[in-house]
Amino acid sequence: MSNYYNATICENGHTISHNNIVGEKFCEICGAPNISCCPSCGMPIHGKENTSGFVSAKKYIVPKYCYNCGQPYPWTASALEVAAAMIYEDSSLSESEKTKLNDSLPDIVSETPKTRLAGIITKKLLPSAESFTADALKQFIIDFGCELAVKLIMK
């Protein structure tokens, strides 16, 4: 069983602390409120792994979903909403294409049995999207996509 330090992350996903240090109430980068517990279940947000006296060289990665209740953290939910809104604003995509892309987003963010299909759908439809939408979705995939989705779509 792993032990983790508690993390403080702003609601937009900026790391304030990943090692139990209590930070400010608001993010100095964007001004959003900082949280240290899941808004859905109240469990602490995992920070860096506590390796019992060893200094971990692993880079801290902000979690996307709560380990306890499975709900997306605010920054993940916001990113999914923005990506969906961009898709639906694109006039070059058909309604069917918009729906397929939007339905693929959760499986792009976290690796599931549907991630490979979501990657194929996204890679197939990105060239049909307007350049601003395609560029924004590529950045979403880089920032929020699971490793498999990034490999499938960005290669």
C-alpha cells in the first residue's frame, strides 16, 4: 500500500503543493481557489508518493480523477467541457462527427478498453475539423490525454 503526501491544487489544475505544505487560498497564477480535497467525496488529493525517507525523483503529475470516488477533479471536468464546446462550435464537422468526437473525450483522458477506438476516431476526424479546433484538441490531448491516446493520435 502506498502512502502519499497531500496535495493542494487550484481549481484550474496548477500545482500549489504536492508535499503537505499548506499553500495560499488562491492560485498565484490564475486566481482560482485552491483545494486539497476532492469536492465530491472530501478525500485528500494525492500528492507525491511518500517513499519513507527516500527522495522520489519522479515528477509529480496532477491527478485527473479522484482515487476514492472516481469523479473528475474540477480541472479535468473543465477541460472536458471546454473541449466539447470547441467541438460543437466547429462548423466544418457534421453533427454525427461532433457527437463521435465528444463521446471519445473521456476515453482520451483516461485509459479504458475504449481508448484505442477513441484514438482512432479522433485521429480520423481531426483533419475534417477547422484548424483552430484541431489545434485546440491536439493541445487538449497533449495536456490531458492518457499515454496511449497521445501515442495513437499524435504520431
